[in-house]
Amino acid sequence: MSTLADLFTLAMVAGGALLFLAGTLGLLRFPDTLSRLHALSKADNLGLGLIVLGLLPQVDSIAGGLKLVCVWLLAQLSAATASQLIAGALHRRKSGR
Amino acid sequence: MAEFLTGAALFILAVTALGLFRVLRSELAVERMMAVQLLGTGAAAALLLLGAASNTPAMTDVALLLMLLAAFSCAAFTLGQSDEAADAAAPKGDEP
Amino acid sequence: MSSAISDTATLFGLCGAALAGIGLFVVIAHPGLLRRLVGFNILGAGIFMVFGAVARRGAAAGLPGDPVPQAMVITGIVVAFSASALAVALLRRLFDLTGRESLEPPAAGETPRAES
Amino acid sequence: MNLLLDLALVAWLIVLAIHVARTGDDRNAIIAFIAFGLLLGLAWTRLGAIDVALTEAAIGGGITGLLLLRAEAHLRRGRQAGSAPRKASGATSIVAALASAAIALGLGLAVLAFPSPAPTLAPPALAAIDATGLGNPVTAVLLAYRALDTLLEKVVVLLALLGVWALTPDHLWGGAPALKEANPPQPLLYLARTLPPFGVLIAVYMVWVGADAPGGTFQAGSILAAMWLLVMLAGLRPAPETRSRLLRLLLVGGPALFFAIGFLGFAVAGGFLAYPEPLAKALIVGIEAALTVAIALALGLLVAGPSSKAPAP
């Protein structure tokens, strides 16, 4: 375990954690629901992505690394469809009234 | 290193959970569901970090499962919403 | 190390006790049956967590916990889910037949809905 | 840092539970309960019980949420305006609070009074594990040492399903439950096409890895059930008719195979559910595969509820 890899992990994980903070702030502070949704999906994907990237040097088997990447890919898929679904529900609510 | 990773997990969980608690009082059910989504992603990130910190690779599987089902619960939620919209559009008085 | 384990176990055991109390409160005090069902699930989660504390304290021989209570909790979760599904089906039937979603007697003004 | 994380988790769990108790809106309570399920999964990993965490994540975070949200939507749709459930009276609340506080206190005292060298069955569970050919002690408990419990639990799930089906009105008996949305949104269709392949892959992985690492039939079964429900919700596949022979055969197949192997134990190994040693692992994996299918079907049908369409002639 080289110090360089450790430093990389440190930087990436810290960046990811900050993005989660940014996402939450966006969720609480942005003016309307759609822009909150926007902030949320950015933080989700990028934050988790950075953390996965940062943890990759710490993994000791190829299967473990693949699983980490799979978690991120699934997060991409589910975040994308989830925000579409939420936005669609919001849209229908507005136009239904 | 393990301390740092655990600390990062705690930080992410704290941030997302506090966001959830603020939003739970919100008017819009949609926003609550968004906060639950964020908590789900945060929980998955925390699981990955904790798994790396305590050297238990099986925790990655739990994160995998959370991510797989995150979209699922969101879909379940929007189903109720779409019913509401359909009801608003349909004429009233169709008693089953 | 072992004192840290028993600290964690005690902490989550107490949490389980509190959750069981809150769940029980919802089951008794809330009139809506759906909410009672959620309370029932919280009550179950609390009890399972006390079990988890027992399992954690039984960590030995290189295992993170005693596998026997853990296996019991897994069966318990599945059974609790089945019971919840049965309860939901009963509630939906009750609601379709009578229009009520609680077990309290209907108020004077309400008329029971006729079945289709 | 670890203690701090545990404390925070405990605090959030309790806050969410209190929110469920206090909030006025049922849907709000259910959303809080889904978040509660997520955090509960995390708490189980802190207790060193990853198998339980997987089960909780699959059931508590996934299909229980769908079950409750569908029920809530049904109630909301049929509710007449202005007939919101009445609040509990003050006296009831106080009595309930006292009773539940007493129970919580009693449980808490019991937790504090646990015997100090904790009794454990971990060493005997590990000592006999070689005979089963498994590597995961929890799977060994579920399918070898206490296989009778698991078998009875399967029967309980089937009984619950019978109970749900028994609520079908007479003229609809044998028909299919209505799950499909009237007008499924486009992203749901996309999700129902892309997610199930991943889900099936992960479920197979869970069964496979369950022999030696955390995972197993229950987790895999609930994932499969969730994926199946997703496909039915989007309307890509119709829900099966409950009178279908094949469906009933598959439902009963898992427990029946379990019973058959159990009785075979009398003949070959001298006891109910005793596995002959060289075949133990093969038999266990076979039972697991059949049980996974049966559990997935049973859980999916439990969520789908009684049939609400008359059977096709």
C-alpha cells in the first residue's frame, strides 16, 4: 500500500463527501423543486463516483473492484430513472390541477 | 486510514440524514422522496467506505443491493402519485 | 476489543428496546390501521435489534456474531413481511367493503358503503 | 469514531420512528419508514450481521415500501373527502405511552442485564461446518442445523399467501391480481426493461456466494420478487392467474423438495432432515435453488394481493 495511493484515496473521498454536502445544501436551499432535483442528481452521481474512484486503489481483488464499479453503474441507472420519474410525477401533478 | 474512512462515512450519513430531517417537514411528498433517494445513495457510499475501513468486502454487496432497490422504491412512490393525477383528470362518481 | 463489541451491542440493544416501545405506542394509540401496520413493523425491527445485540455479544471463534440468532432474525424478517402483506390485504378488503380504515365504530353520520 | 457513528445511527433510527408516530399523513409516515429501513440495514452491518443487513435492505428497503405505498394509494383513492381518520383521544394516548414506556424500560433493563460471559453457539456452529461443506455459518444454521425452522417458515409464507388469496371475492376466484398501472410513465418502462437483468444476475450471485459468504436464498428471493413486481407494474408481463397449475406447482415445489429430502434423511442418514455427509453440499444447494424460486413467487404474489380480475374463460 503506497503512500501515493493513500493520498489519492484521501483526496477523492474528501471530494466525494463534500459533493454530498453540496447536494444536501442544494436540496435545502434551491428555490423550486426541479432545481433541487437537479442539485440532487449531480451530487448523487458525482459524489458516489468520486468515492468509488478513491476506494479502487484500496481494493485487493479484481472482483472487489468490479463490484465497486457495478455499484456506481447501478447508481447511475437508478438515479437517472428516479429523477425522471420524480420530475414526471411533478409535471403531471402540476398539469392535472 | 480506517479512521479517516469511518469519519468520511459518518460525515456523509450525517449530511444526508440532516437533509432528510429538514425535508420531512416539507409540504411536498415528492421532495421527501428525493431526500430518501439522497439518503440511499449516502448510505451506499457509507457502506463502501465502512467496508474498506473494516476490510469486509461483503459490505459492498449490501451497497449493491441498496442501489438496485433505490430506483424500485422511487418507482413505487410515483405510482401513488400518478393515481392522484389520474383521479384528478377522471370524472368523479365512478363508485366501484 | 471485546469491551468495544459489548458497548456496541448494548447501545443497539437499548436502541432496539426504544424502537419496540415506540412501535408499540403507534400500534396502541393510532386509530388508522395502516399506521398501526407501520408501527408493528417498527416494533418488530426493535425486537430483532435486541436479538442482534445478543448475537453480537456472542462473537467468538473469529465470527463477528453468533450465527444462530442471526439466522432466526432472517427468518423473522421474512415472516414479519408475510404477516404485513396479509394485514394489508385484510385492510384493503375491509376498506372496499365498508369504507372504514380503522376498527373504531363508524360515527353517526357515516353510512357503510354497499358492496358492488 | 466508531462509537460516534453507532450513536448517530441509533439517534437517527429513534428520530425516524418518532416521526412515524407523530406525523399526521400516512404517506409521510411510510416514506419515513423507508428511510428507517435504509438506516436499519446500515445498523445491522454495525452489528456484524451482514446476512441480516442484506435481508433487511432487500425486504425492508424494497418490497415492504411498495406494499405499504400501494395500500396507501388505494386508501387515498377510495377515501371520501373529509373523512380523514380521527386522532386518538388524549386518555388513550397517555395510557398507550405509559404501557409502551414500561415495555421499553423492561426490554432495556433486560439488555443491560445480559449475562457477562455471553452465551454463544458460534464455536459449535463452526466445529460442525466441515460436515456440511458450507463456509457461511448463517447459511449452515438456516439450511443444516436448524433446517426445520426454515422449512416451517416456508410453510408460514405459503399460509400467509393462502390467507391473502382467501380474501378474493367469489366471482373473481382464480383470476389475476391487478398490478399494472393504468398509464405507466415512460421511465418506469425503461427501468423495467433495464433493471431486471442486473437484478437476476445479482440474485444468482447471492445464492451462489451464500454458501461461503454473506448472502443466500432469502436475499436472492426478495431481489427476484422485486424485479418481477417491477416488470408487472410496468405491464411488460401480465400478472399470472392464481388458478395456474404451473404457478401453484412452483410455489409448492420448494418446500415439497425440502420435505422430500427431509424424509429421505430417515432412509439414508437416520433422521428427519439429516443429510448424508458426502452429498450435503449438493443437496443444500439444490434446496436453495428451489426455495429461491418459491420465495420469489410467494413474496411477489403477497405484494400483488388477491386477484381482482375474473379469470379468462
